[in-house]
Amino acid sequence: QVQVVESGGGLVRPGGSLRLSCAASGFTFSTYVMGWYRQAPGKQRDLVATINSDGSTKYADSVQGRFTISRDNAKNTVYLQMDSLKPEDTAVYYCNAAVYAVLGRFWGQGTQVTVSS
């Protein structure tokens, strides 16, 4: 059974950093494109970053240069290092395999990130 479990969120001041983790199971993790997504209150869930099986990455313009996505295939885990955080980064952050995200399946509970002074 496919499962993703996000962790690492919290309250941080503007300019601060957080590192999110996502443990995945139930599929061949190393062969899947993985993504981080976020949903702010009253808004749709948006793509933040993706990482391919070969380690190549893409970022939303709003986080380019501040966030870094990475993966550890031995641990079936994907990470999101978030630096220079801004209040507008406040959202629930989710991870998923990109193909499952498109299908709207297997979302986890997410992890709340709040950026506030």
C-alpha cells in the first residue's frame, strides 16, 4: 500500500530555515519522480519542487534559490530544505510521487509550516 509521511514542519521567524522530510513506502521509490507541494489557507495545492530519479530538480519561481529538494533512495525519503523563509511560505506542505499527485491519490497528512514573527 502506497504511503507517504511528512514531518519537520513548525513555527519559524521570517528569514529562518526548516528541513522537511517525507518517508515513502509501497512503491519503487527510486524510480519515481517525487514532489513537494503546499496548500495555503483558502488556496489550491501548488507544486513547490520536483526531483527526478536521476536527481535533477525543478522549482517553482517563488522558491527558486531558497528551497532545495533532495532524496535518499536508500532510505526511501525525500527532503525539502527551506531557507530564507517568508510569511507567504506559510502552508501545509505535502509530498507525493508526481504521478500519484496528478491522479489525486495517496496524499499524506502533510506538515504545517508557519512563518511569522
